[in-house]
Amino acid sequence: MDSPMCLVKNADGELCVEPEAINYLKGLKQKVVVVSVVGLYRTGKSYLMNKLAQKRSGFALGATIQSKTKGIWMWCVPHPEKTDHTLVLLDTEGLGDVEKGDSKNDAWIFSLAILLSSTLVYNSRGTIDNDAVEKLQYVNELTEMIKVKSSTVDEEEGEGTQFMQFFPNFVWTVRDFTLQLEIDDREITPDQYLENSLKLKTGTSKKTNDYNFQRECIRNFFPSRKCFVFPSPTTPDNMHRLDSMDEAELSERFREVADTFCRFIFQESRMKTVIGGHTLTGEMLGQLVNTYVETIAKGNVPCLENAVLAMAKIENQAAVVEGLAVYQKGMEDVKALFPVDVNQLSENHLRSETQATQAFMKRSFKDENGEFLKALAEAIANHSDDLFKQNKDASEKKCKDLLENLSAQGMKEGTYAIPGGYKLYCNDHDNIVAQYRAEPNKGVRAEEVLEQFLKDKSAESNSILQADKQLTENEKEIQAEKKKTAELEQEKAAFREQQAEMERTIENNRISQEKYLKEMKEKMEEERNQQQQEFNRMLERRMQEQKDLLEKGHKEKAELMRQEILEIKKRDELEREAKNQNQMVLMELLNRQAAGQKEQMEMLMRELNNRPHAPVQVVERLPQQSCILM
């Protein structure tokens, strides 16, 4: 992307997505790291984003008192340090624009920045004082602007804790900072400066509670915090041409802080994830933007759980299509060789099926009841059924054409109605069969087509035998018995051919069933581990917050947080137990389906074996690759 483009348009207080930007994201298959910048208008947010893009210009800086950025603008650039990742920079409309006069609109812009980013940069000017903290008023409104779950959550369960699990890392950048970083004549770091500014006061008065409330919100919602203090980049007279100034013209200290800030963002900003720990591609990010903005436009509150489920459905449907395409591509080479024997076709089928499942698993997530994996299995089964039929048809056609050509060359009609004609006929006939058997790569219908050929020639053979005056009646009976024995042997050969095909089908189904069950178990385990890691990170931050409160004399708040942590652990244990039970039920259901499918296949096999002549209709009733997950 050569320059930024508008992602979310803000026109007359109404938000809507820009189709061009969404289409761009739809084509972005790489994992994304999303960095948003928010803050009051005319505080230099766009300069920071251009710096992160490693460009001198791009996002509009502006040199007047008017806000330049409207809505949310996006710039996608290759990540400087993460190979095959895209850095998505979101520059948001300035908060508190007097020309706008709509704080609700500001709150939605702020909420969208949080929902979409993995790192949120809050940009302010001067110092982190009480006024600067209070200007982050939109943090207070987050529980009204964003829902975590679709069901109503009891207040006692701690909404802050739930929010903490998905909120981005928080970076506070203070521009035009002129103070000394000292407390009680002791030098401190920018991070310590931020933490000191967010320190809670002891006491229970209304004034103290009001003072603490905003800080508690920031501490609860943004457990990962970082601070950078920037001196003024240049003299006030030069600020209007900041975007055109060479780096060398900026103050050395400003450049040092800017470089440190960029390195931190590049190295510490994590990939964008959603509830459950699933990482997003640009395409999935675009789906989220659509869902959130459409929800806001309808006057509803964005719900993370619903948005993720909607995105998962779209992704899983696409994963089914992608998996089937992988299977079809994998079968193209063997399809070009039709007819082939059943083992060659089966080996290609199983290999392509494995590749298709792996492609599906790589893209899918939250397929908790296996609905989409089953859809893929059914699609593959239907396609493989068609391929196996095409292979049979190709084999049948090749074998019939071969016998027809051999018969035309080797059988001379009208030349066998002479004494000794039956022997001549048998020699020609046996020569055709020998040449037919010697022909390679006839496919899966070779014996069956030959059986039908012999049956079709039976009347002709018997007529020539009976008309041959050179043979005695006893010799004719002997020859008739030999022919009958040969036909029976061919029936047995055709039966063995069908039996081998059915046995391979049963084996294919067994392998497929085991593979699908294994893949599903591994996917469930992977997602469970992702969720547990996400939960552990949140719990660790919560426990650190409790420790800090205790060390700073807030015993009552620390005790309340300790009780909250216990409740969090208890709730997590119950949720994990419920999920484990659901997964056990699902796996048991799939195992029963597998057992039922196996029993059905074995019943058909017994039916085939109990028939004396291996009837074709039994084989035709058997699906070539019917999968257990259908």
C-alpha cells in the first residue's frame, strides 16, 4: 500500500466502512499486527504513524488548528521485523474536536480503535496530570460501548477482568514534554512516571473515589502499559512544516525517543488475536471491521463473542472451500492417468485428503461441533465418489474398446462353419484373451468386462461347437464343460476384483475415520491451549495488580481483587470442565458413527462373500469413499 486509505468513514456523525479498504484487507492473507493511535486532535498522532510506516509523509499532519484526520485511516506496510506479517497502522480522528461537538461519536471511534488493535497508542501533550487522565473519559464508557459475551454477565463476575483478556497493549506517548523526570529528587523512568500518575489515593471520600475511578479503569482495562515522553521536535516557528523537515533538522533527543518508540512497537506489539487466542489475517480483520461498524450503525452495542462467531463462520466456510480445492488439485495428476488400479487411486486419495484436512485445520477455528470439518469430509467424499466412478467408467471403456479391437482383428466371422471350426475358433478366442490380459493399465473393471465378454460370446461359441461335424457328441460335451469351467473361473476372478476393491474401500474409510478423529482432537487441544495461555496471562496481570495494591496500602481493594481472582479461577475451572464434557460427548458421537459405518461396510462385504457369483449390484450399492463424518 503506497499511501493510507480511509477504512471507516465518519460523515455527519455516521460511521460506515469504505469498500475499497475492506477489499484490500480481503486480499491480505498474512497475519497482522495492528497499531492504533488515539488522542485529542492536533496533538501529532499522524506524525507517529508515519514514523512507524518508516515514511516521511503519508498520514495527513496538518499545520492549522483544524483536525485533518476524519474517521479511521489505514496504512498496511510490511512488518519491519516479523517476516510474512503485515503491520496495519490505524490513525484515528482526533478526540474532542470542537467542530464536531459529538462526544458519542468520539466514544465509538475510541471503542473501534480498541476492538481492532493489538497495541493502542494514546497520544497527549504536555504532562500526565489529572486533567490528562480525565481526558481519557472514554475508558469509563467502554462497558457500555462493548460487550464481551452475548449473554448478560452478572456485575459480580467482574467485567474488567473479561475486558482485560482482549484489550490491546497500552502505550501513552506524551508530546512536548518539558519537565524533569524526578520524584522526591530521584530520577525516574517514563514508565514509572506513568504508574505514579495512575497511583490510587487512599480514603473513601467522594473526591477520592472520583479521583481513583478513572485510574482504576485504566489499570483494569490496560494491564500492559508503557510510556514515552517526547520533547518538542523543533521550534514553534517550524512546527507547521514538520512533515517536510529532514530528520537531521529535528532535535536529537526527539529523534532518540522516536527511534526507541518505533523499536518498542516493532518488537513488542503482538499479532492481533480474538477471544480464544486465534490470530487474525488481514482478511479476517476486514470481516471484524465490517461486523463492528454495521452493528454500531444499527444502534447496537458491538459484542466480541458474536463478532468472533460470525467471523469464524465465514472463515470456516472458506476453509471448507480451500480444503476441497486442495483435494481436487491433489487428484488432478492421477485423474489424467485414468484408468488406474484401485491401490494407486486410493493412495492418491488418502494423500490428497490429508493435505486438504491440514489446509482446513490451518484456517479454521471455533468449529466446536465439527460442523465444518464434517462438511469438508462430505464434499471430499462426494468428489472422490465421482472420481472413483470416472475411473471405473474409464476402465470399462478402455477394456471394452480393447476387446472390440482385438475381436475385429482376431475373429473372422463366417470362417468357423467348417469341420474343425470350433478348434480354430477357440485358438482365435484364446489368443484374444491372452492379448487382452497382456495389455497393461486396464484399471479396476478388467476382469468384470472380460467376464461379460465371455458371457456375450457364449452363445456364439456354443453354436459353433454344436455345428462342428468333426467332433463327436462326447467331445462336444467335454468342450462345453471346459467352457463352463473357464467362465466360472472368470466369474471368480471378477469377484476377487470386486472384493479387493471393496476391501480397499473399507480400509480407506478406516484410515479416513481415524485421521478425522485425530485431527479434530488435535484442533480441540490446540484451541484449548490457546485459551489457557490467554487466561494465564490475564490472571498473572491481575495477581500483579493485587500485589501492587497491597504494597501501596490499599488493603481493602487488594482483598476485593483477591476474592475476584478466586472467582475467576473457579469460573474458569467450571468452564473448562463443561468444555471437556462437550468435547467428550462429541468424540463419543463420532466414534459411534465410525463404528456404525464400519459395521455397515462389513455387512455388505459379508453379503458379497455369501453370494456365489459376486453380483455387480451389491458393489454398486457401496459408496466408494463415504466418510464417517458425513
